Amino acid sequence: MSTIEQGLVGRTLVGVDGNKIGRIEAIYVNDATEEPEWVAIHLGGLLGSKLGFAPVREVSPEGDHAVINLDKKLVSHAPTTRSEGALSPDENDALYRYYHLDQSRPAGSRTIEI
């Protein structure tokens, strides 16, 4: 993992539209390839915290926050989970479908320790 991806955790994620989305909690890597795949974003919520996910390749550091090349509405409506640490293959597939990404990568994703 590059130092750029490591440096994303803890930053506030802002959409390309300039709207705050949430705090980046973790980077999830693909179980099969070990490549960074998703940023996990703390979105808050009334009944406890939930994590949203966005493609890590769309995120870049900018000053003390991070910017994603997508707007807040799209990221905020992506599939979420309350579990931490791993995405099942079904959850991973749902994210690939939602973001219209190539699904040729098998398996689920898991968080890594930074």
C-alpha cells in the first residue's frame, strides 16, 4: 500500500461537489489481490454508526482532508454495513455493482492495520 493510501485514514472525506461526507476510518484491501479497494467512511447515523464505502482509487489527499472524485449524494447512498473489519463477497459485489466497477476481482475485502 502506498503512503498516500495510508495517509487517508483519519481525514475528512469531501465530495467533488465540496460537501463533507464523513471521516475515513479504514482502508479495505481485496482478499485475493491484497490491493487497496475501498475507503470505509464513518457516516454517523441515529441508531449507531454505520460505514459507507467508496473506491479508494477515486480518493486523493488535499491539505488536511481528502477529496473523492464523486459527489456526496452518490457516496452517501452506497451500500453500508455496521460490521467492521471485513466485507463479505456479497457486500463487495454490491459495491462493485453500485459504483459500476469491473467485477473481475474475486472474493471479499477486509480492513488492514496501518
